[in-house]
Amino acid sequence: MRIVVIGATGNIGTSTIRALSKDPQVTSIRGLARRLPEWKGDKTDWAVADVRKTDLVPLLRGADVVVHLAWLFQPTHNRVATWRNNVLGTERVLRAVVEAKVPALVCSSSVGAYSPGPKNRAVDETWPTHGWPTAAYGREKAYVERLLDVFERDHPECRVVRMRPGFCFMYESAPEQRRLFAGPLLPGRLARPGLIPFVPDLPGLRFQVLHSADAGEAFRLAATKKDVRGPFNIAAEPVIDPAQLADLLNARLVRIPLRAARAAMTAAWSMHLIPASPQLLDLALQVPIMDTGRARDELGWTPARTAREALQEFMSGLREGEGMETPPLAPATGGPTRIKEFVTGAGRKP
């Protein structure tokens, strides 16, 4: 089985390649990325590709499965840039899959594609996927879901799987996720129990987490099990809330009005002090809790690590900052003493 992974050097991409390389069914993997990594996965060759402009057809031809993971979270201050990569880039991937006659596509969606939903019960994959309209991330994920609706209707010969993970963390992803969401001003050394004095208790802050390696395993199963198709929720237990975070960090839980927290985040984002937009907070407070029963029953997927273990490993990665030898995950991507992050302005440029 020959598999092409688009967006192969990031958090989920590296974990997917690791999982695929251990599968005896998989004979070769082609990793596509905008910048080539120093890291070398088993059975893997690399090619430079940008979903916005590269001719993808020759790179996909002969593949049994394409796994599409390429996604830009930043710049949050330039929504045209993320739309071009995430939505128009996905359109180009879909056209290339058809032209290259690839029989199966596994596409990364997200819990962020879901419409607002309950926090006190879990919803299955039939919950509406219209996103949170003011957040670029949710809006783009929802639009990609509509692209996949049309693609499945027009090309029933292609098996399509949509993966909807919760928030994915691992030790090696910490430098990238610190850059993408917290910005250059966060000292990684603070991610240690006892050093953060309090955790804000925000209404509605309940979310799902899984280890990136478990996400990679789910993508492997979706790619290699030829009888599965459709959407799958993937996340680990327990659901994370402010009390869980306070316990992990050995910190006090302090009730803070949502309006005050959002105003502070808006000010910091507007001044380019943090890259995460306030609309991303809105999305996190609105997304539903997902039921992962279908992934367990039809994919045969069970996470090997708890949500707490994934967060604990991520916090270790923040403290130690080692990352991985790929451009998205490398600590050096931000430059010495994070100079590149300060120069470009958090969330301003790709």
C-alpha cells in the first residue's frame, strides 16, 4: 500500500507517518511539506509541495490513499492567507485526487468544525458542522466539510474518511504550539506545577484532548481499513475543565468573568502580544463534547494515553523545548531568543 501524507511535518503529520511506517501493509510513504525536514521516517521519501500552488497530480499519482493534513493556523490577523491555504488549498487537493485517480482520501477535520453544542453530554458525528462563524479556524473547517460533501456526492468511487480530533498534544509539539497560540512572551519554564498561581474558571471551558500519537494511530487505521468511510470523532478521557487544569498545575481555581477574560485577550491580540485571537476562545467555549464510540466500534481505535497524560507530556515539552527536526516542530523556527516571532508580530505574518 502506497500512501501520500500532505502536511507531513507537523504535529499530527509526524505521528501519522510514525504509525504508518510500523504497519506491514504499508510499503511506502511520501511526505509532502512546504519545507523539507531533517527528520527521516521509515519507508518515507519527501517532496516539497505547497497546496496553494504546486502541481499535486504527479505527486499523488499511484497512491492508494492520500492523507490530507496541511493547515495554517496563523496569521490570525490575515484571514485571506489562511483561507487560501486551508480552503482553496483543500479544493486543489480534491481536484488532484480525482485527476490522479486515487481511490481513497483521509481528510483532517476537527472538533472545531462542529456547531455550538452541549458540554454536559456527548454528541456523535451527526451533529451539525457549521463551525463558529466569527472564528476563522471554525469557519474554514466547516467550509472544508461542505467541500467534502460535494466531493463525496460527485465522486462515489473514492472512499472518503473525515477525522474530527480534539486538541492534539505531545512532547515534541510544544515549541510549535507555544508559537502558534501563546506567542514569544510565554516562558516555557512556567509550565511546571506550582509556578502558575491560578487557573481562570471560565464558564463553558470544557474541551477534549488526545495525544498526537493516538491521533496518528487513528489516521493509520482510517487509511488502511478499506471498509471504513465517513466521519470519526477522536478524543481521550477525561474531558478537561478548569478544575482538571488547576489540579495538573497545582494552582488555585479563580472565577473570572468571561467578559473580562475576553477583553484582556482581545487587547493582547490587537497589540500582537499573543497570536491566538479572541474568536478562538469563543470557539473553544462553544464546541460540543464528542462521543468517540464510532471510532472505537468501526475503526477499532482506543487511545493508549489519557487526556491528562497528553497534557503532562506537552507541559514537559514546554519546559524542555526540544521539539523535533522538522520546520514546524523545531525550537529554532522562532529564531534565537524568539527574535523572529517578535519581528513578525504574533499572528501577523505566515
